[in-house]
Amino acid sequence: MLVTGASGFLGGHVVPELRRHGYEVFAAGRDEAALARVADEPHRVVGDLASLRARHLPVDAVIHCAALSTPWGAWKDFHEANVAGTGHVVAFARRNHVRRLVHVSSPSVYAAKRDRLDIREPEVDRTNRLNGYIRSKIAAEDLLLEARDSGEIGELVIIRPRGLIGVGDTSLIPRLLDVHARVGVPLFGQGENLIDVTAVENVASALRLAITRGDAAGGVYNISNGDPRRFRDLLTTLLTLLGEKPRFRPLDRRLAWALASAMEGVCAVLPGRPEPPLTRYTLSTIAFSQTLDISRARAELGYRPEVSLDDALLAVAAHLKADA
């Protein structure tokens, strides 16, 4: 196997998951020190995705985890990392006669200014332009489906995992804790909106399953823990485990959306395009309910969440307290 983005949060869990199940794994990424934690020297592939194009490696499948994932950024950066980068992976797969490519996409493609419950895989607005990240993930999926249809790659499976949490997370929980420490976490509608998140170990398991199972003609699968929680309850549980008193800041959805739109407009023309304090994409994830239907993954991949949400939160809290 080749795992791209193996020096990142998800990839760093996928590599040991595959090795535990008997696979020989090449770990690709730009951070050699991080790669050294998951792979021995002969199995480290140091470099960016463009450098993969000329590589010759004896692999049967690729799990493509590498991506630029952030709520704010320049389109050229998202395109280079997520669209052109995926094109480099396709070129590698073609050169090395790879049997199957498993691609990590994102449920951000479902983002909208409304509640959405039990979302199924086809329910995507492929013209969604809420931010550059969403646009790039849709474009990457389209590129892969075209490559599969044209015969550039053999088998293709696409995974959309929701809200990854776990030890090593540098995005979701750290961002929430940072906001909580500075001003308090924004709360909309008393925090009754339902949120789906996923233990990173469960996503790694789903990706392993996708190597040999699922619709090889471009099947798409939602992944979550299948345990939606109210936003307020989820944050209260985590903060209590950390010994913190929850600080929430009630806000009106419509006012917050208008403010986020205005701040995005201002930041887009400022030198360096600094990230706004609040974005519309962030609001779409914390101000509205969004849950995924994972029945297809259960039926076709044999996916079962192995790490419970409560156990994942306990592990994260213990790690953060130890670091502190």
C-alpha cells in the first residue's frame, strides 16, 4: 500500500492500522520526522505530491489522505493541493499499474445554511461555492471519476469521513478549545443542533476496508461514528473531562451569518488574506444540524465503528491534560 499524507493526523493513523492487518505500507508525506514515527526508512517517501509522478513503487493500492484542509485560504492553494495534487496521485497510479485508489474526500461538500439530517451520498450540490476547500474537494472527486471512466485508473472508492477527532488532531478540537479560552464557544438555538463526529481510528478502519470492498467503479461512502450528539452536550462532555467550566456565547444565526459574510469580504481584500474570526463554512458546521446516513458503508464495506465517541473523547482529554 501507499498512503499519502502519512505525516498528517489521519494518515498517521492509517499506516499503523494497515500494518496491524499485514499490509506492507509505504508512507508518503513532506514531514520526514513525522513519517519516521510510522514507517522505517525504506518505506518512507519524502516529498510533495508532485514528486510522486516519477516514483516507481511496488504497490497494489493507494490511500490518498493528503489534502489542504482549512475553512479559509486562497483558491490557488486549494487547487494546487487538492485538485492538482490528486492529479499527481492519478499519474502515479497509472505509472505503477495500481489496482485501486481509495480517496479521502469530505462531507464539507454537504455544507449548507440549513439543517440537514441523515444525508445520503448523492445529496451533493456540485456547484457549492461556500469556500475554496469545498470547491476543491468536489473538483477532486470529479477528476477521479473522470479518470476512472477513461481507464486512467482501475478501481476507485471515495470516502467522506465527518469531523475527525482523536489523539494528534490539530484542527477540530484545538480550534474549539482556542475559541472557548478566548471568548467562549458560540451557541446557536441553545446548542440543540445535532453534530456527527468520528473517531479517527474508525476512519482508518473504513479506509482499510475500502481496499478490498465497496463499489470499485467510484462508490462513495459516508463515514461517522453513527452517534450524533447535540452540539452543547458534545462540548460540555469534552470540557468537563478537561476540568474546564463550559463558557458558551449565545448568538443569533442570521446575525452571525451576516457578520461572517462581511468579515470574509473584508479579509479577502486585506494584505495576506488573514482568516476571519468567523466564516460561513464554520457556521454551517456548528450552527446547524448535520448528520450522515452511513448505511451504505455498513452494508457494502462492512464498516462498524469500533471506537465509541465517549472513548474517543476520553482519550483526547487524557492526551491534552498530559500535554498541559
